[in-house]
Amino acid sequence: MKIDVAFDSNGITLAGHLHLPDTPADRPWPGVVVGHPGTGVKEQTAGLYASRLAARGFAALAFDAAYQGESGGEPRGLEDPAQRVEDLKAAVSFLTTRPEIDAGRIGALGICASGGYVLPAAAGDHRVRAVATVSAVDIARQFRLGADGTQDPAVFQGMLDAAAVARTTAARGGDPGALPLFPATAEEARRLGGEHGAEGFDYYRTPRAAHPRSAAALTWPSVDRIAAFDAFAPVPLIGPRPLLMIVGTRAVTSWMSVEAFQKATGPKEIHWIDGASHVDLYDRERYVGPAVEKLAAFFTAALAEAPALTSTT
């Protein structure tokens, strides 16, 4: 069962889909917040994982980030890491208000860029009992270093130059334009980004998973906001809560999951899906199926019982 919901995040109304199990339970369900990739919306891979977790007994919330999808916020297409982290915490807050969900048994799952955002969100929010990622990416590392970590630093410096010009243009009343996220054709996507670029184009820009509200461009101020972000610095604060990171063996972004995993101090596991690329784990059943089974087992164990209440007086 899927319910349309809305909740507040720093004064911005976020739109979500709350996926609930079809089978009644004798007590409130454990909840899982599911964050979408950087250009995604709740109807794509986040919704897929949320629905699959609901089928396994979890109340799972997929939602659109502020400034994107059906959620509020201006300017449209802004990617603000600080707000994205706040959105995840706001989603946790929303789940605590639902009578059908056990507020003491809430986990968080981040996919791609949200795999980076969920780490600092959980690090500072002890209501999150367990943290999982799929194809995790720190968006700042990807912008600075490229998906595979080998990008010429001059590329990002050029983007920062363009972002600076755009801010000045806007201040003077002009049109700052936007940063396009995809080239015009699959061939150009492959030429610019190799197999990873081609797979991203195939997922977001073809009938495979294209959605009219999925972001095709970002505002230029997104770039300098991303520049100062570090998704992995707070990772040690997640412990002693458990961390599961799911990665495809063919994912060019896997080095980021490995880096974050090495910083974790509590119970942790990095789980490799054989043969999967970064984008394969968005929707390819032969890879998503095993990933969901691993996630369900992880959250079942981690959210088995609510923690005892601790007095603050």
C-alpha cells in the first residue's frame, strides 16, 4: 500500500510516498527512510526499494528532496547538501509521528548521492538505529574527482568559475542559466563519461526509467555549495550503530564506499553484488533482488527491538 504524504523540512514542504506492508501486524512496523539519487525522484529507484522493503514488513518512506520533484523550494533544481541532510532528518521526524510506525525502530537507506547524505544525517541523529547505502556516492567527491576518482582537478575549477559568473549575473538581474546534467545523446554520454555515463543516460533519459520531474539540470549555485561538503567526515559518529554498504563489483564509484567504510567505527559490513555496475543497482532485478534481501535481513536484525528509554533528568 502506498500513501501520498507531505512533511516539513526547514520550512519547505516535502512530498513523499509512504509504502506500508499489506499484511497487518500486531505492533507498529519498523520504519526506513529511503533517499533518492542526486538527479532522481521518489518514483524511481527510491520508490522501488521502498516498495520492496514494505513487502518485507517495513514502513518505508521515499520522498523528493527540497527544490526537486514534487517538493517545494525555490530555486528549482538547487542541490544543497546541507538541506539534503536536513531532509533526511525531517523524514525521520515524520515517521516518528505516524501511529503505525515504531518511533524507536527507524533506519535509513541512501542510494547514490543519498548514500552520501544519509551518513552525516545519521551521524548527528541518534533516532536512526541503523544505516545502509546502495551505490553510495559523496557528491562533492564526484564533482571534484569524477565518478572514478581520476578527473583532472581543472574540470571542477572551471565549474567553480562558471558558478561564480552565474552568481554575479543573477545579482545584476540577468539569467544565470543552469548546469545541464545530461548530454543530448547516448553516444555523447558514452564519449564524455564512458560506460558509467552511458548507463546514467540510459536510466534517466530513456523509457527505462525517465520521469518528467527528474532533474535535467542543476542551478549553478549548487556547484559551490557542493564544493565545501564532505559526506564522509562524520562517519565515525555513526558507531556503535550498524552500517551496511552495498556496492556492485563493476561500479566505478565503489572507491567511495570503500573510503567511507574504512572510516566507520561501529559494526559494519560492505556487501558486494557480483557483476553489478553502479546503475545496475537502481533497477536491474538480478542485482536489486539480492540487494533488497540483504537490506531486509540487515534492518530486521538491527531494528528488532526499540532501545530502552533514557531519562534526561
